[in-house]
Amino acid sequence: MQAVAYRRPSVLESAAHGQRLGLETSRGATPAGAVAHPRFFAGFLTSPQKASAALLAVADVAAARYFQPQLRASLDPVVTAGGDRLRFESFSGCGGVYARLDVLEAGLDGGEVGRGTTNVDVNDPLREALSRIGADDPLHLRVGPEELAVTTLDGPVVEKKVPLPDRWLRGFAEAQVIAAGFDLRAELDAAEAVRFLRALPRGGRSGAPGLRWVVPSGRSLRPTTRAVPGAVCLPGPERLVALQRVLRHATALRVYGPALAPGAAATASAWEVLLPGMRLTLTLSPDASRGFSGEGGVLDALATDEAAEDAELVSVLLAWEPRIDIADLAAASGLTAERVRAALVRLGTSGRVGYDTAEAAYFHRELPYDAERVERHNPRLRSARALVAAGAVALDGAIGTVTAEDGHVHRVREEAGVLSCSCLWWARYRGGRGPCKHALAVRMVRRGAGEAQETVRIDGGAR
């Protein structure tokens, strides 16, 4: 269980010069260290109605389960202040949809943006009040406690306790790693964006989500029955329902996804609605019935000790940048750009960086959860380490053999840097959900052997 405590509920209240939206913060990370209730912003939203609708969309995802919807779950959104913008993130209870609202510099007015990350309270009365914001209502936004009350609040706290499953945490990390492999595939203007999104189904049967493929065609997207060059996977189109809140305010729709080979299996994709001074993005897992937690994109980064050491070095150089410059980090750390990227993937697994598809860059944030559990509790990683510890791996050139717990021997081969395996996992997914435990174990042993040889070479040269 995760306990999230606030000084008071977030509220929308009337004031002399318009409405005042006070978003209360929980314990969070800042450049000065952990703070009980950090204060990140006090100023105006330049597009109040549009921002309110977008914030409600993020809250919708936090409260939703698109697979097995009868099981309810909700976790308050995470807010990150990056010095020039505010990012609101949430993750669905089923672990298959990641949402982020970026309120950019043009969307904020009259206040300095701090730096740090925390949860913000979004309660039911607040949701109802936000839905009534008018187009002409000035809206003052405060993220954090009242300035004069920061040191004087001694009253009872508002505490929420919510389940925080390991697969939810792993999914939050996997979504960032997978998005880093996306490219812009299509961009639709406002009219075409509204036409396309309004035509999508708004509901699906639990356990039987739809799978669609779309391909750019002129100024719009047309459906196709399979993966073709340039196509984008739309797995479970009903999971884009949260975008309906902002359709009338949309100025464009951008679609992101990986490069696809003909006949490729279902993949994740990101759908970004542009709003005045803001971007609202939903990232969908490849299948509504399985969340991001099983995709395995972070396992290689978790399996290497070098990336762990590099991540520790890179982490001390981060300062809540809204856009992390890899070249600058490489120069500051003395690492190659490739090692910096691997370190950022590693940091993503513990919730310390996110990925912005619009800017094709990582950003610094510290998830306010015990996200180190992502590594400790990853089942394939645990199993691979157990195989290594049991001496079950034998290397023979490009082939490795692994004797599993049940006595079965699996052969792991390497071709063009990719490890394949004779196990059922590989036969079923063909690497589409990351490496199997046997390939991970072989990779760990190979890296260990390589480091040992390097140590002998260096020591021998020194002598």
C-alpha cells in the first residue's frame, strides 16, 4: 500500500478576480531534498478551460481500468516542475495506459515554476468543479500549500491509501523505455484530428480489446488490416477515450510509434493532442489485456553492473531539467553518449527520468514511490540471477547453454548482437517482450567474463 498525505483537499474556489485552483501536494523530491509539501507554482493558466479539461483527462486515466474495468483503482497524478513547465502524469490501474499533460511555458503566466516531483490531490468534488470551468473564467493555479501557511499548518492531514502493485511500477518504467524507440509517424490538423478521434469506439468488451492498424493517407489516417511500412498500431482504440475531453480544443494530433516490418506483431504507440500552450499524450501498451510491465524493455539495462554504476554517476548531475541533453551529460560525466543513454534507461526503471516523445528527449523527475522495487521484484531478472548463482550457465563461443531448474537444457545463440533461445518463451514472443531469463543469464555471465579478462589484461600490463 502507498500512503499519500495532504494538508487539506485540493479545491476550486471563487475569488475576487476569477477562480482559484489549489492543488495540494504530498511528500516530494526537490533540489533541496525531500519536502513534506513542496510548493512549485503560483500564477495563472493562460487557457483555463482547456487546461482543466486536459487535467481531468489525466485524472480519468488514473482512475480507469481498461481491462477488467469492474476492478477499480486510482492513484493521484504525479506533478513535476521543470523550471519552465509543469508535467502531470498518471498510469491506469490495469497498467496499459500512460497519460501525461505538459503545461508549457506558453500555458503559464505570472509565476515562477519551481523544480521537483510529488503527488497532487485530485478528488471527486474537485473533478466536478473543474468540469464547470467556463471559457472566459480567469483561473489562478497554485501547486502546493498557500505561501503564508507553509510553516503554520498543524491541522489534521488528508491521507489516502492505495495499492501500488509491482507490475504497476514496472509498467510506469517500461512505458518510458518503449517510448524512447518511437518516431513521429503522422500529424493531423485540428479538423482531421477531431474527425478521426470521434470515429473511434468508446468502449470495448473486457478481455476482448480491439486491435487496429492505421496508415497516413493525405492529411488523415486510414485503417489497414495489417502492419505495412509506415503503419501505426492502435491496440484497443477504446483506450483513447480520455482524449474526448479535449477534442474541441485540439489544434493538432501527432501519432508516434516504432518502425514496423511487414507483418509485425502489435506494438505500443503514443497519441498526442496539441492544445494552446499544452500537450496531452496517451501511450498505449501493445495489448489491453497485458500492461507495460511484461514488455521487458528495461531488462538488459538492469542486467549490467556497468549501467548501474554509470546511472549512479549520471543521477548526481541531473537537476530537474525539462529536457536532458545527452551530449552535455556525456561531457560532464566523462562517459560516452551510448553509456549515458544506457544509464538513463537504468534511471527510468527506478522512476527517476521520463521520456517526452514530442521533444525526443528524457526529462528528470523522481517518482514519489518505492520504485526500486522495479528491479528487486522483476521475475525474469530474479530468475536469471538465480541461474547465474547456481552455476547453470556454460559458454561456448557464440552459444551458451543454460540448465534450468527443472533440468531442461536451453541453448542461447547470438546473431547480430541479438540473443535467441530454444525455450518456449522465445518461441512464443520471438524477443517481442524482451529477453527470456536464459538469455539474460547468458548475457550476465558473458559480461562478467569480459570484465574479468579486462581486469587481467590491465593488471598484467601494470606489472
